[in-house]
Amino acid sequence: MNWKYEKGKFNIPSRWLAWSGVLALASAGGWLTYFFALNQPPEPVAVRLLTVERGNVETTINESGTVELREQRILKSPKEGAVERVMVKPGERVKLGQVLLTLRYPERKIALTNQQLQIQQEQINLARSRQKILEAQERLTAEEKQLQRLAPLVREGAIAQQQAQTQEDAVRVARASLRDTQAEARTTALKIQTLQLERQLIQQQLQDNIVTAPLNGVVLGVNVEDGDGVELRTNLLTLGDPGKILVKLQLSTLNAAQVRVNQLARINAIGLNAKMFSGRVQSLYPQALTIEDQKQGGSSPKQSDQPTVPATIRLDTPTRALLPGSRVNVEVVLQQRQNVVVLKTEAIVRSEARPFVWVRDSQNQAQKRTINLGLEGLMAVEVTSGLHPGEKVILPPVESQLKPGLPVKASEK
């Protein structure tokens, strides 16, 4: 009994020692596992790489404009009247001097008719005066001959002196009658000349009945129809030269402060697959105009009630692809750098004092590189130092944050 007790008592510490060793080994293994897990290199982050290239960077403003034709003219009614006949249609090409429409002014025609009647009446009076002159000349000649026959008879005493005196009176009366008739004829002739000048003036005024093309161009619009009544300076037609296209803008005051004459501009019609045309800023109004100013000047104001600055863009090359009166998009280039190192703005980080980009080093780890920037456009930026064409930079991923030394790998997306 005692031996067994002693034997059992001897085995209890041995068991405890064995279990303690097992626990120690297990703990050491766990710590080793944790240590290796903690110090294991992180998985590389998939990133997109952008290649640094040379290109152009520019700053622009965008506005909408209206296409107009240079030398565009609005023909107006010279006086109150009525449209007799319109001879052209919108879109029709016309030549200089071609009749476009005729107007009807009844009072002018009546005045011309009355003037013609007066001229005819005075011409009849002039003819009568000339006939009277001939008759007066014949009478004077006859009286003078009679006086000449009486003169020797008076000297001879064959007739009384009183008879000769009576004949002299007859000669004086005949001469006075001739002078009066001649004066009457001159007055009538002057009156005819005056009436003829007045008739020419009326005829010139009647020429306003015929509206002709002042230039070679195209009819942009017809504002009247046959039979329409018109007032003084009513808009009749609009003409323009299709070979000289302008684009009129109404710039905001903020944009106008940045625009200068001769700046590059790009114009394209609104719509799909619209062709782009180049041009230059031709003119810029020296001050901002209110909506009332624009209406008085005949321009189409913007919907906004803010003052705007009128500007004109001249196309470099004439085209018939842009329709007069249509709306177009206009992009004015304010500044431009050509053939410089260019990088997309999304690759640049600005969270620190100096802008930087992430690059991948030879160990495939992300590293910071500070850069200097030049002209900044909407989508791209000029890099003046820190990068060279052909280098690759990391596009910072949205889902994870890069740190220096973080392993990265190029994404195929």
C-alpha cells in the first residue's frame, strides 16, 4: 500500500512538468506565428500608370454665339407706303443692282402726274408767248416802217407833225408790247424749268419704289409680303455676304476681362458630328452693355439680366457650313503652351506645400517626387521640372492610400 502511494505521489509532479512544457511550446509557436505574420511584406497595390508626354496646354473660355454674315445689311422702307411685289426668297443669291422688291406710293404718282400736267400747261403758255412775241415783232416792224414813210412827208410839209407824232407813239407801244411778251415768255420758261426740277425730284423719290441689292450676296430674310403696309424705316429684307462669316458673342464681364483682340477661337455648330472652324477675335466692345443698350443697338441680348460685352469672331476660312442666324459654340483660347511636358491633372497631388506625383522605383515601390507646374489647363498641366517625357507616374487609386515604400503593381485596367 505504501509503495503504491509513494509511487503515485512520485508521478504527479512529472505530469505537471510535461503539461507545462507542452504549453510553453504552444505559446512560443503562437508568438512566432504572430511575429512572422506581423512582419510579412504587404501585398502589392494595383495601380494605373500614366506615361509623361509632350503636348499642348491651354486655358480657354466657352461661350455661345450667333452666326452672321459680314457686310450684313437690313434694307428699310424709305417712306410710308405699301409693298407692291416681293421678287426674292430667303436663301436666294442676288447680284449687285438686282431688283428685290417694289413698293407702292400712290401720293408720289399723283404728284408726278400733277407736275406733268402743270409742265404741259406752261409749255402751252410758253408757246403762246412765243407766238405773241412774233406777232409783236411783226407789229413793231410794221409801225417802224410806217414811221419811216412819214418822216420825209413831214419834212416836205405834206402831212402834219401831229400825224407823225401819233405814229411814233404807235411804235413805242409796239416796242413795249414786245418787251412785255418777251418777259412773259421768260417767266414761263423759268417756271417750266422749276417744274421740271420738281418732277425730277419726284421721279428720284419714285425710284425708292424699287429696292435693289446693294451688294453681291444672299437673302437672309424677308420681313414683308405682297400688299403689306409699311411705315418709314420698316425692315424689308436682310442681305449678307456668304463668303465673309462672323460670329457675334455676348461675353460676361468676367470672361471679357480675359479676352484680347486676335486671340485664337474655335467655332463649331451645336449638334453631333459638327465640324470645327478656326477664327480670331476681331473686335471687343470697350464697355459692358445692359439689356436695354443691346436692344437699342439691334443685338440679341442674353437671357441673363447682367451686363455683357459684345465681341466679334472672324473665321479664318470662309464656309457655307454655318447657317446665318444659327447658334454655335465658341471656345476662345486665352493662353497656350505648345510642345511642353504635359501631365493629366488627376495624377498630381496637392495636399502638401509643393505639388508632387507618385512614381514607381526600381523596387516596384511607390515614392513621392515633387514637381514644378506651369500653365494649368482644365484637363492637363504643364510640368516645368521634375518629370521627363517617357517616364511613368502612378495615378493615385481612390480605394487605397499610397505611402512611400508601398509595393505597387501595374494594373491592366
